[in-house]
Amino acid sequence: MERPLLVYVVEDSPTQALGVKRALKSLEPLEVKLFSDGLEAHRAIQAIPPDLILMDLLLPSLHRLALCRLLKFHVDYQSIPILIFSSITEADILEQCQAAGANEFLPKPYAPEHLIQRIRKLRPELRLVEAQYGA
Amino acid sequence: MGPEVFWDDFLDSLEHELESAPGTTELRSLLLQGRLWQSWMRHTQPRVESFAVTEWIERMESLGWGRIEAESTFSEPRQGDPWMLELLCRALLSNLGSASLRLEADPKALWLRSPQGWPPPTLKGPLLRRLSWSLSLEWHEDGVKVPFPVLPPTGSGAVDLEALRRTTLDDPEFERELIETFLAEGQRQLDSLGLRYATNVLHSFRGSAAMVGAYPLVEMLACEERLPEPGHLPQLKKEFEAVRQCLERRLSELTS
């Protein structure tokens, strides 16, 4: 039996977290854990490293890209793909995320299918469950 | 030259365009900024020149004000098209410096990048939304006071239900859950803003409002995020109430 991929979603807005969680239902095999706080997520990652991290930029407890940098500059966690989504509109936000080691950046608001496409780019072993996203 | 250029004709053309065609919130906000700049110029420097809208791109680049990259795989914008006008306005009036515009293949994913962090538009419906604004400027000795734009009663326009349907993937159960979650979260955020008018709360609120298609509220929050004004909280509350009524009607439809 294949092991489901463990995905941590770090988003402090319940509404937006719900949107991500619903979009992820169209992928398998997957297990999703939600965190609303950067430090809480960091502790969880240290306890059980996930296979993928989806995170917002503005999070309680940690400054912007701090969580991403913490992970990407640690030998035990730097291989975990990180997708950052944010509605921050600074001109160089993409460059900032790339410099911090993020693997993907998705500006908000995004269509659910775009999120799925980016996730499958990072973890191609994930399969689509629902036909509405296409193959 | 640079900022000394005076855009009487440009701003008049823009204003005329907006009188005869629907325009986005951002477009009208940019007109406001242009009028502010015009007011400042009138009080500090004599009029230098004006130029036609059609010469705008070359003028901006020759002044070293910015570089416009307009790559579009969708369609070629037409001169005079309000949509193209909006793009040009954004780069010029919102920055007075360097800017780049990139048109994604899907025009609904238009993404503006500017040094001043102009918020991206939330265009999931028609590019030009039918909003009517009234703008007025008050000139004071120490500057120009910018009143909060007066929005018309939003009524059924408070929420783009088609956008909400797309976000929720035609799943009524998810739509119900999303609406309930947003209404609870939105009220908490408004309460939090009443205690402290924090930009991170405005930012988060904006993201959540976009999820449910409450685009007028999104734009109001975007304005506040740029220039927080605690005195505008009652207007935010009023708009949220319009959103609540619209979403509660939708909830009734979903549960009936």
C-alpha cells in the first residue's frame, strides 16, 4: 500500500486555509495538516518532516520568509519542496522568495487548478482524483 | 524632464473615458492620483506641456520613467481601449518611476509589479467592472486631503457569485462551509481592526474576501492596506454587512 505524501499547509486565515484544503482533496495519495502559526509549523516539521510545504508569507510568530530560510538552510529539511503563496505585491517578491530557497511562488488570488498544477510540478507522484482539473 | 510633464489632456481624456464607459476601481483611483499630482503641479510649477494619450508609451520611456513590457499571448490591446488605458495608467501614475507590466496569457491573471507595491487586481470576472465613483479633492495649505471614495450601494454587487462558484468548484457543501468560515473570520477581523487598525489584519482580510468573490470589499481593503485610515472602519463594516447579506441569501439557497 503506497504511503500518502504528508503536506503541511501554513496559513493563518481559516477561510484561505479551507480553500487550500479543498483544492488538495483533488490529489492523492495525500495527508494534509494545517498550521496557523509559523513557529508551530516549524516545531511540527522538526518532529515529523513533511513531503511538501505550502505556506503563506505573512504568518504570526515568524517574520515573512523566516520559516522558509530556516528550513532551506538546514541540512535535514532543505530538500522539502516549499510553495509560497501570497498577495504581497512588492516588485521583487518573487526574487525574495527564490533567494530564501522557495521552490515555487504563487500570487494570490489563484485559481484552485493553478495551485494543483504547481503542486504536481513539485510532487509529480501525486495523482488527480477529480476530473475537473484535467490530467 | 520627468515628473514636470503636465498631463491635462491625458487626465481629461481619462476622465471623459470613465464618464462614458465603466471603469475599474483602480482606474478611478489612478485618476484621483493624477488629479492630485496635477493640483500639486499647478501650485508649484507652471504648465510645461501636455501630450496625447496615444504618445504615452514613447513619452514615458523617453523620460526614463519606466519600462513597459507588455507581452500578451491573449490579444493585442487596442489604443483607446479602456483596458489598455488602465494598464498604462497603472505604470505611470502609480509609480512615477520604474515599473513593469506583465500580461499573463490569461488576462484574468493580470499581475502588476511596481516598486510601490500596487496591489494586484482581483479580476476573476469581466475586466471592467461596473462601479460608479464620485471623487472630490479638497486643497489645504498643508496638502491635499483625499476623501475615501464614495461607493454606491453594492446590493447584489457585493459578491461575485459566479467567482464564488468557481472557487468552490461547484461543490455546494464546500461553498456552504467557505461562506460560514468567511463570515465568522470577517467579523473577527473587523473586531480586531476596531482595537488596532493593523495592516496585517487588513491584508489577511483582503485575501479572505477575495476567496468569496467580495471584490468591492477587496478593493476597499487594498486601499486601506496602502494608506491605513482608522476613520474608514465604518465604511468597511458597512461593506462587510452588504457582503454578509448577499452570502446569507446564498446560504439560504444552498440549504433549501
